[in-house]
Amino acid sequence: YTTYFYIFLLLRQCLYLASFRRLKLNFKEITAFLIILISFIFYLPRFLSKFYYVKGGFWLPDPQARSLLVTLENFTLGYSGIAPFYFIVDILIGILLVSFFWNIRRDENRQNAVFCLFFFCMPVICAFLFSKIFFPVYIDRGLIISSPFFYLVLSSGMLSLHKKIKKIILLPFFASLILAACCYFGDWFRPSAGVLPKKPVRPVIEFLAQSINPDDIIAFANLSAFPSYYFYRGDKSPYPYFFFDPRFPDSNWHRPFSEGGYFISVHKVGQLAFRRLWLIVSDWNRSGKLDENSQSVNDELGRRFKLESAHEFDGLWIFEYSKK
């Protein structure tokens, strides 16, 4: 119940029982499925609300055929690495999969092998087809519920190889894993959906903690650093606003921002009571450039208020404004 991708897990369990057990369900199995489904009914209204909200616009791109290969690469090396590592891993995965399929032709544990293969493939395929038919939800970190079965499939393929071939396979495999770990430590990422380089946020928190006064306010114009700021800010720091230009839609949900609470149109900032305003802006990559909303908000504040200072922290800008 903590992830919607469990729906694909439940579906594969039903399909497996229907395909390989010929619908010979016993009372315990039927009871187990009914408990799961009945318990979910209480959450169904909220689920449908979120379902139609995501359907109305979401940031995920439409998956392509290569997305399936990228999923296997990310299951193996994660998001960190460079092209040669993934190329090597693709070859090794291919060899192990061929070994796996060759072995289950005569393996007495064929049913267990088919079970792992089925439970690995079905959620990935279901998520892919759902994204193509309805709206994109295909993302590797959501499919991680399938990764244990993928590792069992690779392990089975490895065990089926000759000892000398195992040694030849294991050496580049472990080397790729170690180098990928080094890339992760060095913050080297390949471009991928929802994956951004790690940038420190504590210097921003420390700077604001030393600079703001009780009658100051803090505002974001890009939400990339907001979760980190909220986590580290402490109880004494003011809760931040989010300023937006109504001309630009929300890049996450592809729809206009909704005003309310701490979400305020930049044209109404003058109605807020403050001595100084600290605006935190960036783009999602924290490249030092500003996204459309951040640039527009900053330009509008620059026309209406006095810019006192500007500070950059690893691609994230903090502008200090005061009323003229």
C-alpha cells in the first residue's frame, strides 16, 4: 500500500496463478487476494483522485523500447556510470540471460526459474504497456520491486556457466560495479528521467540562518531545492512561500499553478508584510541558469523592489530584496 506499483505486483501474482496453476486456487489463496482488494477499497476514492490528477498531466516522458534496456542497466549499476560501463554490463547481462534460458531447458528446477523470470518481466511489461496505452508512469525506481527476481535470474545464469567462464564474467562485472560506485561518489550521472546530480544544500541553510531576521520572508520560484531546505531548515526558520508567474505552467504537472496558502502569484507579493525578502531560484539541474518561472519572478521582483545582494551556491541563487 506504500507504492502504486504494487498493483503490477498483484497483477503478476494473479496472472501467474492463472497461467501456471490453471486456476486451481485454494481457499487460502482466494482469501489472501480478497483481503488485499477489500482493504484497498477504503483508499480507492483517494487513489482515483490521484489517478485522474496524474492523467491530466505529468512530467514523465513517454517510454521507448530502449527504456527497457535502461531499466536493466539501472538495476545493475544504478544511475551512476559512463557509457562504457553500461555497454560492458549490457554484454554481460546478455550472456547471463542466454545461459539462463539454455539451462532451464533441462533444469529440474525449471518451475522456480520460470517463476523468477515471470515475476521479473511482468511488472516491467505491464508498466510499459500502461504508459503507452494510457499515460506515462514508467520509471525505474518504481519498478525496483522487480529487481530481486532479476538478480535471481542473473545468478541462475551465472551458476550454469563453466568455472573458467565464470571467472571471465565476474572480473568485468565487479570492476563495473566498483567503478559505478566511484561515479556515484563523484556525483557523475548520466541523463535520465528524474535523475539529477546531488548538490549541497546545507551551505544555503547556514547562510540563511545567519542572514534572516524575524520580520523577513523566504520564497522559492523553483521547487528543486525545497524538500532539502524544508528538511534542514529547523523550527526557527520561517516556512517558505512559492512565487509563480501565472503565464508559465507547472513543469511537473503541465498545468497552471493553483494559488492558495503559501503559493502566491508574483503580482501579489506586494501584499505580504516583510522587511526583506529572500528569493531562492534555480533550474532543476542547478546549473546556474534559471528556469522560466524563476527568471520571470526574479525580473518582476527586481522591478518592484530594491535588490540588496545576490549569492550563488552551486548553481542555486539567493536574491535579497527590500521594499523601496
